[in-house]
Amino acid sequence: MKKFLVVLVVLTLVGLASIALAADVTVGGSVQIRSRDFQNMTFDKSSTATGATTVDTQERIIIDVNAKAGDNLKGKISLWNDFEDWGNFENVQGQGFGNSTGATKTAPHFGFREAWVSFNLPDIPVNVTGGHQLLKLANGWFFRSQHFGSDAWVVANVTGGNTLAFLDVKLAEGLAAASDDADAYVLLDAFKLSDAMTIGIDLSDVRFRANNPITVGLLGTRPVEVQNYDIFFNGKLGPVNLQANIEAQGGKVSALGAAQEIKFKGNEIVIQGNIPIDALTINFLLARGSGQKWNDMDHKEYINFLDIDPHYTFLYEYKLRTAAILPSGSGGFANSAHTGFANTTAASVGAMFHASKSLDLGLDFYWLQATEKDGSPLAVATAGAQSSSDIGWEADAKVYWKIYDNLTWNWDLGYFKPGDGMKQSTTAKTDAAMGVQGVLAFKF
């Protein structure tokens, strides 16, 4: 029955495109087949733990419906089944989003990735966009939601080269730890210095409702509010395409009873860019996110809210735990993926070579260190008794093949050699992790 309803919805959306309506409606989408082989994700070649090895083929299906009614009104609906293991089409579907990175083979991934309406207010230069949409704040190192998307209001004014915007983003609803929601309020101003350069500032306030506080590590259940202050630059300086962010954080975990008030003092700097030289493009990255010293009551590690897609490395941060300390459900601390540069200092250099009209080849090398060695996984595992700042190094290769204008087959290969800082105990192994992923994508 559920499969029938999905087919009915799709046919209805496609049918709308052929009806003469007041709005111009276009339908597009894509079919993507992803092949994956990730080995030794636990840094121990002999491990049989869940998630140590992943070998599978998955498929993603997207149908995009775009509607435009004149110059002042438009909307979009994106219906998709996110990457799901081959074989699941024979199982029950259509139960809502699941986590496409999870190990559960029957986890549902069907739903609406985008569903928003955007319009200009009459007689005043203000645009309003509301609904489920893909978002990225500035250069995307504090807040990025471009995989599943987020529910939000975005109100923007564009006057000449200046863009002033206010965002109200629902980060989460019905949190298990908070029994309520988390919201972000953002004020952003971006100014175009020229057609090739933009500078800006954004101020963000993230709140976990005070009457339904969250569990913060070993400190119990507390109300939380985090502020992020960001100055950013995007542009071209001579031959260099450059992006830069400088960010600092404030806010607090409120005191309850005799408990100590905790202040947020994180900071981050990210400089990245490329230099095109004919068929060769040189890439570089320098980044540092603050970390946490063991038993420091104030939270000095940089906090971010990022999606589950790759952000810089192909293995570290995307598929592996990082050096960041996060509150765990058991009341302690743990390390997790998708944490950006939290407690991570990174330097990278690489190149992309346009070998032919249809083929690009690339290689990037990353050197990775824990900003605070007392916040490394080894320090977490030993309660601060032993620590190391050596996260390790990673080499990532890229083979991007454009078969036709609408068909690509892109491959990423990664090799990560962990250092002592990634150990979960003093006797844990640090065997190399390896991965390869190919995505055949047809877009129409």
C-alpha cells in the first residue's frame, strides 16, 4: 500500500508539470548508485565490531519539482529516497527519514528533502523563504545543513551590494535528552566589495529551551545557550580563490542549585583556497578549532552543527571518530564524526588535474593534530592520565569521470594512518583505515 501511495504522489507531481497553470512548473531529479568499501574503521585489523568494515551498494532517488509564478513567487518540493542498501526495495518503505550512514539495513530513508516557498514582499525590498530548505551559514564551518535540510524562516533584504538577512532555524524537535527543541537565531550581513570579493559577519544564538535542559557530560541536566560570532571572506586575490573564517563563541550552561555555571569560550579559524594554473589547480587548507583541556569546567572546545556529508577529509571526520569531545548519553564524554575542526588543527595541500575533457584526477594530503592533547580520544579513555596530540595523516585521491553531460561516475579513495592521539586505550592499535567510494549519477 505504501509503495502504491509513493507512486501515486510521484505521478501526481509529474502530471502537474503538463497542466497549464498560473505557475511555470518544471520536474527534474537524479538516480545515483553508490558503491562503498570501508575497511578498519576501528583502527584494529582484527576487529569484528559493528561498523569496522562496510561493503555495500546503495541507491538514491530524487524527484525535484520547481514552481515559479512571476518574478516574485517561487517554491520547490524535493522528494527522495536517500542512499539505501540494494535489497531494501523489497522491504517496507515510506516510513520517514533514517540515517543513511547507519548500519541498520532496514532503516527507512524516504521523505521530503526540500519543501519551501519564497516570495518578495510587495513594494519593499524584502524576500521571505519559509519551509524545509538546504542551508549553509557563511562558509559552512559553524552551521551546515545540506544533506537532509532544516526547517527555517529566512528573511533577507538586498540593497545594492549589501545583503542583510535574519534566520530562524529549527535545529531539532523533541530531543530525547531535552524532551523539547533546539532553535538557532541568526543575523547576517554580507557586503560585495566587488564582483569577485565578499566580506561579511554573522551572529548566531543557539538555544536549548531552558525549561527542558539537556544533559551535559558528567554535569547533569542543565539549560544551554551558545553564541557564535563569525567574520568571513570569499573572493579572488590575484590568482588565488580564497575563503576565510574567524569565529569566536560565548554563552553558558546555566547553573542549577549549587552547580557551577559553565561558559563557552571556543574559537576557530579556517583558511582555504585554490590556485588554478592552466589544467592544474593547487588546493590548500589551514584550520584550527579550539579544544578542551581535561577537567576544565568552562567549555573551550569549538562547537558546530554540521550535516553528515564530507566536509574536508574523506575518512577522518566523515567516516571516523574525531578528536572532539562530545557529551554522551551515559553521562560521560565520547568522540564522534561530523565535528568539523572541533579540537582539530589541520594543514592540507593537494592538486586537481584536468586530464581531459571528461576526466579529472586529484590528490590531497592532510596533516592532523589535536589542538588540545588533553582532549584527544586517548585522554578521554584514560581520564586525562595519558594524552597525545598526534591524530595522524591522510591521503585522499579523486577520479572524476564525466561520461556524458548528464552522467558522471566519481570515485574517492582514502588512506588514514591514525596517530597515538586516536587510541581508545593505552594498548589500542592504530592500524590504518582505508576506503573507496564511487557514485554513478544520472541527473535530468
